[in-house]
Amino acid sequence: MSVNTGHGLPFLPGNTFRDLTKSSFHRAQTLGYKNGYGVARRPSAGIGQNPLLSANISHSERNQLVTDIPNLTYGTDTQRHPPLNFTPAHAAYDKKVLRFYGYFRQEVLHSPVESFRIRPVVLYYYLEDDSMCGIEPPVENSGIPQGKLIKRQRLTKNQHGELYHWKDLNLCMDMNVFGTVYRITRCDTFTQEFMESQGIVLNEPESIPSDPYTTQRSHNQLAQITPYEHNHQLERFLTTDRQVLRFFALWDDSDSLYGEKRPVTIHYYLVDDSVEICEHQLPNSGRDPFPVLLHRQKIPKHIKPTCEPFPSCVLEVTQHDVQEYFSPGDLRLGEEVTLTGRRFLLCDCDDFTRKYYRENYPEIQLKPVPTDTTPLQDTRRLQVIPPYNGFGSLEDSLQNCLSLIPEPPKKDVIKLLENDHKVLRYAARLDSQNPLDEGRRFILLYYLSNDMLSIFERPTRNSGVIGGKFLEKTRVPKPGSTTEKPEYYRPADFVIGAAVEVFRHRFVLTDADRYVLSYLESVSDRMPENVLSSLRQKFAVSLNAI
């Protein structure tokens, strides 16, 4: 009998006591890691523990106790095998997917062309979590949004909530998923090998039935397009694309009220025998800006007699009613051609058109017709410029006569940039018969950027005249010039000692800045000699006086 060593009492019911000195009540660990390997360990025996674990036994004996399995009641287990290593499903079946091909039948209501459709589908079964998804492969020009039909999930196979398993799948079987019956027809090679390795016998694969509407539509397309016609159109497109015959013609509209002959351009496209007519718009013609008189289209030359009495606005002429369209052989220079009820006189053509007719229609002679394409101008429509009234500058007033919405006159930008902030200054006196104007001194500023002139009066004490701005910055015409051909002052007109008339005021130039002489010498090839000599003499006298 085992004896409780702490109290000297046997291990019998009622003879055990709680150890008051025990402070740790955790459950002892029997597993641990050593050098990265999982090992089994046994806790040491304490008070109230099994004395077999606390006995002084060797390590080999302890391992023998762990691995020792008692014999069966009736004999011994002679076919005992070591336990196999367990591999979870997410590791064993990772990236392993079964793929089945099939279709489902969709009913079509309220359609006289089709009653049902056959839509193919691909079903994927993921072995790692037994989930499935369905994808419909895209079909060109089907008009149906295709792609994923069933998102990846566990699918139920009956009303009891049982889920589909790969053991339930086979070829030539029906699957009812969310009210839609999918028919499995075949599978891929991996799926066949997997199912056979698990002992499942697959049925014989079958083919997906054809969609009756798709088959009928393909037959109709083949019946409408013949190989000969398709090749002929393709060959014509590759050889004559962007090749256009251009004729210069006159539209004779003199039969209508206020009609006249108007120049037009006729374009004939060789790729499809279409014709386009563009009108030449003249400035200030008073016509609406519509350059295209006839948009690009095929113009019939002869139609069936039954369609001639009916106007085209009531009965449109179809392709079956046209006997012949206009061709390049119907367009000849010097002849009138009637297009959509309008008469056009072909006068000339471009170089490409001449080359094309020389190679393909050598019997047609292209001789231009000398005609005056400019319309007759009415003398009443000639624009008359009124005389200058003196308000504003001459250029600004002229813009009001040229257009309804006047624009500012154009300026010489290069001259403005090159001569910006370049000013020629001259000293002058007023040449007047009035004795009160004696002693008045002025400064003339000539701006090289825009050829403008401004005058300032120097203030003189006790003269009774207030100095300041005498003339605003403006362009000053020479005396004797007209408003039709105005002539303005230039730097070559300013000579020391000469008189300059500015709006009926005469100024006599008396002096100038030294910058005036240096600038005029830099452009001496455009300056008269008397201008330079007068400035040099003036500055020479000034130096001698100093």
C-alpha cells in the first residue's frame, strides 16, 4: 500500500489532505520543444501525484511505459502499423481544381425567331474547400452579358441542405443549381485522371448541342456575301482608296430668280463611285456659309421608267430602281452634266485627273474651257469710303468702314520690339506772328517704335503761359498730304533750323540730344546728308563755345 509521505497516512479515501504550502496550481505541461524539435516531458511527482512518475526509473524505462500498449483481451495485435502522417486538405489539394464543361438551356419568350438558347458554361470544383463556381465563356456578337454566372461557394444539391462533393459529379449528368439545370458533357485530362484514381468510373463524354439561332444567322450571312463580290470590293478598296477625281465647274443657276453662274468643285471618289459637290464661297457674297452643296453619295444616271414620274421627296429611289450610276466616262470637259436636277459645266480638272484619264480613258480628250469664273460685280455694291471726319486716328476711323464690328489696326510688332523706349528729343521755338508767343520754348519727342510725335512746352517764369503738355502722342501728317494717301513725319524730316508744321503750328528746330546724332549715324545709309551735317555743325559749335 502506498503511504502519504507528508503525513504518514495511507492513500485511502478520507486520509488525504491538501498541501497548505502549495502556491502553484497550473496544469503541468507534458509537451515541449528542444533544439527545434517537439519532445514529450513528464512533470515531477509531488504531493498527491502518482508515485510511479516520481519513482527513480531510467529514461528508457519511462519511454517504454509511454509506448507500451496493453494486449487485447483476445489475443495480440499482430498487424499493428505505425501511425501515418496527417496532411490537411488545404495543403494536400492546394491549387488543384476539377474542370467540367457543360451547358444550360435558356428559354426565350416573345420572339418569333428563336424559342430557346444553348449557352455553354465551365464549372470549376476546388478540392481544398469543396467550393464551386460557374463561368460562361464569351461568344462574339452574342449580345448577352457573359462571364461569371455563379460565384465561388458551396452549392446545395437538394432541399435537405446537402452539399455537392466531387464524388457526386460525373459526365452526362444534370445539376440543379439555383433553379437552373446544368448539363455536364465532358471534363479535362486532370479531372479524368483524378476521378479515376479515386475509383470513380466516368461516363462517356457527349458534345454540346448547337444553338439553332446562331446556326441560322451564320447561314444567312454566308448567303448574303459571295466570295467573288467580297474579293472584288476588297481589291477595289486597296487599289483606289483616297484616289479622287477633281473637276472645276460652273453651276448654271440662271433659270431661277436672281440666279447666276457660281463656281463649284466636283469630287468623284473612285473607291465607291460617289460624288461630292463643294461650292466656292466668295467674301461678302451675302450667302450662308455652307461650302458643301451636295454631300457624298452615288448619283443615279438612269432609273426605271416606273419611278420617273414620282418626285424623290415622296418616293426615294432605292438601289433596285437604279439602272446605272455615273462613272468617270460620263464626265468630260467642255460638256454639261446634270446632277440631281442641276446643270454643271465642266471647265477644268487637276493633274491627277488628267493622268487617270490618260491611263484608263485615252479616247477622252481633256481640253480646259476658258471661262470667267468670277461673278459680275454690281456697281451699286462697290464699297465707298467716306471722307475722314477728324475724330480719332485715321486708321481707327477706317476700320469702322471696313467691317460691322471694327477691329484694331494691325501694328508692326518687330518694329515695336526693336525700337522700344527709343525716343529722339529736339528743342524748338514757336514761329508765330503774335508777339505774345515770343520766348516760348518747346521740346519735340519723336518715338521710333510707332512714328508718333508729342510736344511739351517748357515753363517760363512771368510769361503768363502755363507750361506742360502741348500735343498728345499722335502721328502727325505732313502738310499737303491727303487722307487717302497720308504721309507722316520721319526722322529724316527733322533738320536743325528747319520749320516743322504740326496742325497749323510752325516750330523751328533749334537743338537736339546727342543720342539723336549717334542714332542717325548708326542708320546713316537711310538718312540724308543734310540732316547729319546740320546736327554735326550744331554740336561742333556747342563744343567750341565750351
